[in-house]
Amino acid sequence: MTFKPVSLLILLLFCVSEIFAQRITTENVPNRAKRFYNESTEHLNWDRYKEAAENLERAVNIFYEFPEAHFRLGFTYLELHEYEKAAKSFDYLAENFPDVHPGMFFGLGEARFHLNKFDEAEEAFNLFLEKGRHRGQLEEAKKRINNITFAREAIKNPVPFNPIQLDEPVNTELSEYFPALTVDSRFLIFTRMDMEGNFPVENLYIAERVDNKWGKVYPVGPPVNTYENEGAHCISPDGRFIFFTACNRPGNLGNCDIYVAERRGERWSRPQNLGPVVNSTSWDGHPSISPDGRKLFFSSTRSGGFGGQDIWVSTLSEKGEWQKPENLGPEINTSGDERTPFIHFDNQTLYFASDGLPGMGGFDVFKTQYVDGKWAVPVNLGYPINSAGNDMGLFVSATADTAYIASDRFGKPDLLDIFYFELYEEMRPNPSSWISGRVLDKVTRKPVQASVEIRNIENAQMVAAVTSDPADGSFLISLPLGGRYAYHAKAENYLFYSESFDVTDSDKKSFDLEILLPPLDKGAEIVLRNIFFDHDKYDLTEQSTLELELLADLMKVNPELHIEIQGHTDNTGNAAYNKTLSEKRAESVRNYLLKTGDISSERLTYKGFGQENPIADNSTEEGRAQNRRTSIKILE
């Protein structure tokens, strides 16, 4: 689950080593050189590249005209990112054994590419295209040439990038990677490569921001963390749910599956496998949950895709069941691999890593947005955010200006650390705010587990949804800036809470609310803050539909409920006129409810109060706006 991919080059190497096995037995290769060469095989089988390189260096020092050892040594140095040494081995082969195997030209092109010697790299890859035999490898060489074309221009036009390493206790002498934050950036969850004896084990950790610094760091702990590997994760915007990848577990459908755990108070539930709809018999991982909790993006090698690993999305039904995943299509997925999707809090911008799209080499990070029912053409984030190595696992804060990424480029050699940087304007998503607070019983002030939803007032589309914590009633929900939203909190046996937010031109980062839900008792009242009328009219606007349907559902679920619909105005104008207008508005609400069916007229009365019962100061525009309202009161 770490960043390290399966290397095409090493797969190629092992094929070639089998071809060379017969030639190594020739009399002109000393036995000591052959012994060191053969010992390198065991090291490579266990990814011990440094030890393998040492054995191969001994072999060529004993007998320099040993093409098999130079060939293997070149690819081993590529794995160690020692590109000068890799190029030296391949250059020797190209000059002295040009016909030994075409794979040397692929390796030479790769080494020169990482050294930014693009003309020489392109020459080597073209030689491989002339001499190579396997279709897949030839396609890889063509892809590398496309990357060279991209990299030439990208390096000439670098983008702003100033990565800053997170201090201890987040980054340590171990590897830390896959950063993910809650919408308020208070909690950071990441993967750390712990050591259990001599064996590396991936565990999930949480860091808490205190006084604008990352303070306490602690493992998520059991039952989420185990003696197996947990990582490649995401966290829901409110920090209540962790989705993560776990491999080789009992009960897995494939070698790696996606699991979910829920936090209740201070405890995490036992992780649940997402089951055979989301998980397949292949590899599934790198989940990213949308801010409304309705879509799960992930990477998978299942059949039906366009390449190796593709990005898929599963949608949660109204019954709370994950639906058959859909492939994001050829605009996103390629014949290569696409990994680490991250859907931003704006529920529109997707970042992901690909080695199939033109880039700097290896995996690059791309941005796309969902516009007019389809994903836009992905855009490379540019150099030096992307490099010739593998860049993936990008996370962007709700405020849209700060990005987080893990890399071994800037810190400790061979170890991943987490960095943050200011994301330049063109690659930013739409910024989001957030709403936090608690949901309480209005009478007892005890915590209530409630469904909290935000929808776009214009089209009723769900923007974000969470459930308040039953332990303390707390909730945290994202609120994209740049729109008008209806906000509701509802729970069984309670009247719902209604609010609206117009953040079309706002840059406010957060809102804090205490929501008091009235039980369904006689005399309980609420204001319907998302019922709208045009000025001086009593016809309901289309934007009122969302709240009206919510009220209709409340009446249908509680058939014994009888309510009075009340209309109110401010004190502008004639009092008698205002009273008539408010009564007609209340009647409009009643008529809408009657048209929905299953609600008898006997359960609905209405009354206009005009300007008689203000709840705010009529001397200000803000106060007058609060006084212009529709409310309901339970009669029985």
C-alpha cells in the first residue's frame, strides 16, 4: 500500500536474467563472478536492491566484460534511484555489447530521462523501438517519449512550489505518507510504516492541531490497527469514518479490499469489509469519500477497465447500500495505472495520480472537475510538483490554498515524509467553509443523533451530509463557498431544524451552531427558514420545494400530527395588508401539502399574524428579514 509500484523494469530484468542464465556458464566468466551474480538474484527477490548492487559490483570488478551483470546492475541502480551509475552500466553495454538485449536501451533511456538528458533519453528509447520485440514494452517506450516531450516544456515553465516539511511528532525517523484532513483541518490522519521486530507494518495515526501546530500524535489503535497492514485511506470530512485498504486479511474478496470504521465518541468500531459490490476478487484500494457521503472513489484492477489500475466510483443508495461501481471512463483512465483519487470538499474537483497520461515520468498528479455531467480533460499539476519519480497521494485543504503530499525527494533519503505547500491558483478547487456544532434535545438538552444535510437551494442537489455523534451530539459538515444552501437537521420523534446560508460572495471559513430540536409535543414550534416568496406576493417560489417536501415527509411519517401553519411579516407597510398577505402565504403552504396526498385537510390549519409577533428588531434590515417568516406549531 506504499507508494512503491511494481516496476516494469524489474519484471523485464527477471525475464532477461533467465535468458542470460545459459550464457553465464561460459568458461570466460570466473566462478567467483558468477557466484556474486547468482547471489544477487536472492536479494532482488526480496527487494534488497542495495545488497544486490554490492554483489553485482563485485562481479563486474572481478570480470568487467560481464554483460549479464552490467545489465542487471543498471536496472538495480534504477530501483535505487542512482541514475548516474545506472547510465554508466547501460552506456558500457551500448558501446561494447549493443546486441546483447534491446532492454538495455530502455534502461538507458530511463536513466537519462531522470538526469534530464532528454535528447539522449529520446535517442535511447527510439533505439529500443527499433530493436524491441514485446508489444507492451514498446508501448511503454512510446509513453516515455511522450513524457520527454511534456517534460521539456514543463521544466522550461515551472509552477510555484515551496514544500515545507511537517515537524515532529508527525514526521519521524520512519516513513509517513497518505495525509488526509478533516474539513476544519483540525485532525490529520496518515499512514506510518512501523517496525514490529524486523518486519515493517503499516498503521494509521491521527495528529491533532493545537494552537495552529500539530501537537499530539497517536495511533488509531485497535480494532482498526492490527498486526497486518492498514493504509491507503481517507477520512470523512467530519472525522467520523475512516475508509482504508487492507491486504491479505481473512475474509478478503481479493488480495486487497476496502474497509470502513466509525468513530463513536472516543472509540472506533470494528472495521467492516465493504462487501462484494465494492470489493472484487482483484485488487481494490485508495478510497476517497465525497463530502456528502454518497460517492466512494477508489482504484481497482477489476475487469472492465481500460488498463491496470483504474479509478471507479460507487454510489450509496437511499437505502444505504453501495451500488455497482462505475468506471470513470477513458477521459480519466488509460492503458496505464490511475491511483490515489481524492475528491475535494467542493464535491466537484478530483485529483489523482496517473502513469498513463503525459507527464514528468512515473506517476504524476492531475486535476479534473465534474462539469455539465462529465469529467473535464485532466490537467497535469506541472513541474516541480510532479517529478520524474512517483508523485501521488495529494490532498488539498477545504480552504483550497494548501496542499499536502508525501515524498522522499526533500527529506530523509529512502523515507517518505509529509510536506505541505501553497497550491497555485490555477490548480485550486473551489474553496469550502464548514459548519460545526451540537444537536441537542430542546427540552432536556441531551445529545441527539440527527441527520444533518446541506443542499443547493437552486436545484435541491445534496452537497454534504453527516450524522451527529450520539455520544455528545457534535457534528462537522462542509459548506462549499459560492452558493445558496438549505441546511437541515432532523431526527426521529423531533421537529426538524431549518436554516439557510448565502455564501455566494462570502469568504467566511466557519460557522458554529447549537441546534435545539423540539420533541413532537403539543405546542412545539419551528421556523421554516427555506420557505420563499417573491416580494409582496404569496406564490411559493421553486426554491421552497425542498423544505416543503421535508415538511410533507414529517406529516406522513407522523400521521397523528396536527399543525398550524403561521405566516409573519415585518412592520413595513399597512398592518391590515400585512396580515392578509401573511395569511395567504400560510395558506399557500397548506395547499402545497394537501396536493402531495396522504395528508388530510383536518390536520392542517393556517393563520396569518402579519407584524404582530416579531422575533427581531424591525429597525434593521437583518431584523426585518428574520421577521418575514413562515413557522409551524404542533396543535396535537
